Amino acid sequence: MHRKRSKQPAKSARGIYKLAIYFVDHKHPTGQAYYFYSTERQDQNRTGQRRLKYLVTKKWAGLVSWAGLYLQNQLIEEFKIADNRWQEPSKAGK
């Protein structure tokens, strides 16, 4: 007998970047942000940060009211729909 191989790729370990998103028409049941993470492989290839920013500025362009990019749980950049660009976090916070 032969074993069937899974067609799904192996899950990669969670990376060091985290993206928190609030959409313009936010529908999370408890009002919390939606979170997306880089993978260890993306961090090694230095593509994790770029991939997460791509989601906000290209894939969901015009749909994100606020997004925060975290490096090991420290906010390093934020995106506001009013400014329509990534920038250093404001002192006042969200």
C-alpha cells in the first residue's frame, strides 16, 4: 500500500511581522482587528513586511481604514486611509 501525500503545503511557523487591519466596513463580531502574520520563510527571504503591506495598499486598496505593522509586537508603521500611505506611528496612537 502506498500512502497518499497531502496536497496542501506544510504550515510554516509564524514569523516576526504582524499586520492588524480595520476595514472601512469592519464586521468583526467583537470589533477587534483582523490579524495576518508573516512566516519564518518570508522573514528569511525578507519578503514578509513587503507582503503584508501589499495586502493593504494593493489587494484591499480603498477598503482599509487603518492598519498597523508590528515587528515582534512593537508598532513600526501604520496606514491611515486619510493619508493613503504607510508612515511612522503617530504619538497619539490609534
